[in-house]
Amino acid sequence: MSASTELLTTPLAAMHAQMQAKMTAFAGYSLPLYFEGFKQEHLHTRSQASLFDISHMGIIELSGSNLVPTLESLLPANVNDLQQHRSLITVLPNEQGGIIDDLMLTRTEDGFRLVANGSRKHVVIDTFKQALEPDQELRYRDDMAFVALQGPAAVQVLQQHNPDVAAMRFLDAGEFKLGDVTVFITRSGYTGEDGFEIAVAATDAEQLSRTLLQDQRVKAAGLGARDSLRLEAGLCLYGHELNETISPVEAALGWMIPKQRREDATPFPGKAIILQQLAAGPARKRTGLIVQDKVPVREGTIIVDAGNNEVGIVTSGVFSPTLEQPIAQAYIDSAHAQPGTELLAMVRKKLLPVSVTALPFIKLNYQR
């Protein structure tokens, strides 16, 4: 592997090595795939709390005057009404209505904070830099590490280090002290469980992580469990359910475009196409699939109807540890996308019965 393609490491790399994590390449980084095993880590997150290294993601700070119009020219979100110390989930669309990335946007005391996907952060940074006014500034916080504490016990674990976190609601955000370490916390996550995403100085990341892992309710978890957890929760993964040819309406993310932004005169990229799809309905929709077999249905699997006509394609699939059966997300022609529709998946030249189901597959446990 040449120097130009060498994988990046996170500030927790030494800790992962000491814990004998099985590593894998993801978004240009070497990250833990698992520590004990996919299933164990998945089920532990659902019952207790797990700590994930998500330092590959991009933390971006925006400062300067009059940022709201700039943000609303890029995003279909109602940024003006976003309160300080609150976050929202949105998308960065292109002119064709496709999705450049899905983002977390937080209003801070002195500006805004973005979290972008690891594989897309530099595209997001370039897009925002081109749109900023001369008196507006973008800072990519590559001096930070990022961890996620996820699961029903997460709040009990974290409030031992700062009781104030217990008062946070889903998508609340702010700066806190955990012991003697200053962190920026959002009550959010990517598992469907209650939890927190914690940005911390790279130099403090291992100390904080080891402190949290000392709690018997907390175990380290890797990308394998993170993927199966988010899939059960009906959440999108960029490069699978989202890309620059898929619109937020097709992705069942139309809720990200509030009524005010649909009706106001302020443009955002792809607005006309997105509004047309909201009005008329998209030709295809992101749906869930329950597989009526024990064989997992993987990404790229073709979905057909009873007449063997191709009606969709699987974007992610896994054997669900919670449901104890294979599940998948797919894009299905709208005429066949109603929950309860019976279709067939072409797996190794064999047709397996699948049922369209509403997302998510599990009850979401966010602290609203």
C-alpha cells in the first residue's frame, strides 16, 4: 500500500491494539470491526451500553456573521428557528436533488457545528467553503476524537461523571465537563437507542474512553454491531441507502424538509425536483424487507415480483440479532412498496420470499 493510500488511524488506535480489536478499513481509516463479536456487541448495546470509536466522522465548526442565510441556501432545513444548544438532522442536496451527505447541524453559542460522514467530510467541507462569505469561517476539527456511548444504560453511566447530562433531551447539545475533561456532547446516536455522541480533544480521548469502559455496564463495540444496530433502527448509511443520485424523498427523508422551507422563496439545491417528488410521489421508495428464510439478503440483491419482473434492489442486509431473522433495506418501485407486499429476492439463482415492511424494524428508544 502506497503512502498516498495508507489508512488513517484515530486517536484511539493504541487502545484498540491493546484490546486486540479486529480492525477493518472504512472511510479511509483503520477502525475496529469487532472486539468480542458482532452479535455479542449488538445485544449488549440493546441491553446495556457500548462505546464506539466514530473519530472518522468530520466535525466542522462555522463562525462569522449572518450564517443563517448561507446555511439555508445549502440545506433544506429551517435553520433560523434552530435554538441554541439544539441539533437537527438534515441533508446537503445537489442541484439534481441527490444527497451529497446527511448531516447533524447544531447551533452553538458562537455559530454552528456540523457532523459529516467520514467518507464525505471533505466534499462537505469544499461545498461549504465555496458558499461562505468573506467574513465567515470554517474550521475542520481534526484535532478532535469522537466517541458514541449508546444503549439504555448510557445516561446512568454518563451522569456519574456529570449529573447535568441526565436533563438533556434527544438532540440537545452543549459543552460539559466529564471529570477533568472538557467535551462537547449531543444526545443522539446511530443505533436506535438512547445515547450520546461525545467530541473530545484527541489528547484526552484515550483517558475518557478508558474511564467509561471501567464501568461494568459498558463494553467496546465495533463497526459490525454499529451497522446491524442502525439497520434495525431503519437508519441510512451513505454509499448504501444514500448517494448523489438518490433524493431525500426517495430515501423516505421528506420529513427533513419542513413546511416553511417548502413554501418559502429561499432556494436550496435541487429544490424544484424535491418539491415535485413531495407533491407527486417518487418512482421508488426506501423500504424495509423481512426475509422469510434464514439466509441473509445482501446489498445488490435484485428484488422481483411474482411475474419475475425486477422491482427493486437491496441496499443493506443483515441477520438481525434482535429479531433473529434476516432483514434488509431496499429501494422498491412505489407500486410495490406498500407494507405487506410479498416479493422475491434473487439469492444465488434461488428465489427467497420477502415481505415489504415499514421502517424501523424495532422501537426507537430516544429520550424525547
